[in-house]
Amino acid sequence: MLKKILLNIGYLAIMLSLGFAIYYYFLSPNAALKNLKTDYSTLSTQEFFAAKLPNEHGVSQSLSQYKGKIIVLNFWATWCPPCREEMPELSELHTEYKNKNVVVLGMAIDELSLVKEFSDATPVSYPLLADENEGMALASHLGNDKGVLPYTVIINIDGTVANAYFGRINKPLLASSLDKLLAH
């Protein structure tokens, strides 16, 4: 009887250890908020600043107009629930930092008509751009090698990539990154 109890406790300990290991290494709930790639020196913003993309109203916008600003570039889509969830926080961030030479840009990987419909129903305080194909190519050039949405890139004043995040982000995380950049 004691042997059977000890054997069951041993199995339970092994299962708990295995479950913890799987959770910690593969299912970490904060993995999306961690920088998965810390060497951004190989990423070029040249294609980004050379691009001209339509805003949600279909008016072509030259992205070079944002040179010299800190840019929080959020790649999203209307069909992506985590993308839509983070938009109110991005709006707050844009409003709070717009007088500090910071701009939040939403780059929709979606059809222009869907973005227009979405922005009419859910207005945001920051500029929205839309281009299903070129937007994804820009995301890839800026480090999104997984094709994941949402994907957020912070571009420094000098045009270098300062940070990039896969998955849903939040205002405190971005504010921390921005405050560090603004302090220099």
C-alpha cells in the first residue's frame, strides 16, 4: 500500500515537473511581450521611408514625412482580435506622446475598404495606413519573419529600429521603451 502511494506521488511529481517545463519554455504568457530578437542593427528602414501608402480614406501618404520622429509602427488587421484589443491603448499612447516628437502609425494588412469601414466604426487618434501586400513586405523587412499580427516596431529618431514586439502589446510596455528613447 505504501509502495503504491509513493509510486503515485512520484508520477504526480514527474507530471507536475513536465507540465511546468512545457508551460515555462513553450507557453509562457509573457512571451509575446518579450523582444524575441534583440539585434536590430541588420534591419533597414529604407523601404519603409521610401514607401507611399494610402490612408484609411484612400489618400496616398509618403512615409518619409515621419523621418526625424520616433515611430511606433503597429502592423494589424481588421480580422485580428488582439490587434483590435490593443488599439485603444495605442490611441492613448499617441495622444499622450504626440507633442514629444512621437507618432503612432497603424499599418493595416488588409483591404482598404475594410479598414475604412473599421475606422468609421472604431475611430483612433493616430494615422492608419492600409496595403495588404506592401504592408506585409514592410513588416518582413522590419523583422517580422514569422508573418505574425499584431507586430509592433519602434523606430528611433535616427531611423534605426529600437525595438520590435510579436503579438499583443500594451501601453506600459511601449511607454517604457519610448521613455528610454526620449531620455537620450
